[in-house]
Amino acid sequence: MIHSVNFSELKSPLPKAAINRWQSQIEEKPETISRILAFLSTGNDREKSNAAWISRGFFDNNPQTLPQYLPELTSILVKTQHIPVERNILGIFQSLNSFPEVLHEDLLNVCLSILEKRNYPTANKIFAMTCLANIIPIYPELASEVIILIEDQWDYGTAGFQNRANKILPKLKSLQKNQFQ
């Protein structure tokens, strides 16, 4: 059953049930995702947060729709100063094993910048680390730089950061080793 889409609802905090309803509405009316993505760039902080959460759930549940939105999401990621938007886009991207080559430079720059920041939300760093691990095999010469960034933050990193680093560092070190052979 198609519900009417009430975009003014994005101005208020949304409970999980409302987020789920929005995701269902997008599945029923796919053109709605374009409007939701517009809020990631142009909405107020509350609208951006709600739109980010809705987008993440939609793309997690409908990954087949993601490729056509990668350029738009990457553009939003590059421009945003809104941490929840960044976190949710990176959360969407972390499940991808490959990205169109035209997006590599922007993704590498954003993810490296996030990983360089000491006092930054752990989830953003973890998702950025995972995106980097998925891109770095194409650019193994960057493995050393990412290893240094991760190891530099090890001592004060959260348990979540250290857990993800433990999964990613062996892959990066293998790439680094192979590059110098």
C-alpha cells in the first residue's frame, strides 16, 4: 500500500518505526529517494540526519539500486560538514568492494582526511578505514600511508577502532609487502 509522502515529517526527530516506514515508501515510490538525497545537501541539521538514516536503511536493503546513486552520494560526501551524513554515506559505501574509477580520488581524499583526524567519531573512522581497504588494492602504493595513520591512532583508539584495524591491517601489510617485492 502506497502511503502519501510527507516531507515535512523530516523536520522532527523520527523514531525507528518512522524510518522503516520511509524506507518502505521509497521502495513503493522509487522517485522519492532523489528528494531524500536532496535533503542531505540542502536540509537543516535535523532533516539531514533523518535523510541520512533513511538513505542508509534504503540502500542497505536495496543494494541493487546503489550504483546509479554513487556519483551523487560521493558528491554529497565530499561537500558535507555534517557528521551524521558523512557517517551514513560511508556506512553505505563500506559494503562495496569496488567503486567506479572516476570516484576513487574523491573517496580516497575524504577517507584519508577522516582517518587523519584524532578527535573524530569512531564510526566515521571505521567506515572510512573499510572504504580505504576496499580501494587500496588498486593503489597499493598508498597502503603504507594508511598503515601509518591507523597505527598512529592505535593507543588511543576505541575498542571498535582497534577491532576494525585488526581486520584491515593484515590486508594492508600484505599489499605493502607485495609492492616492495
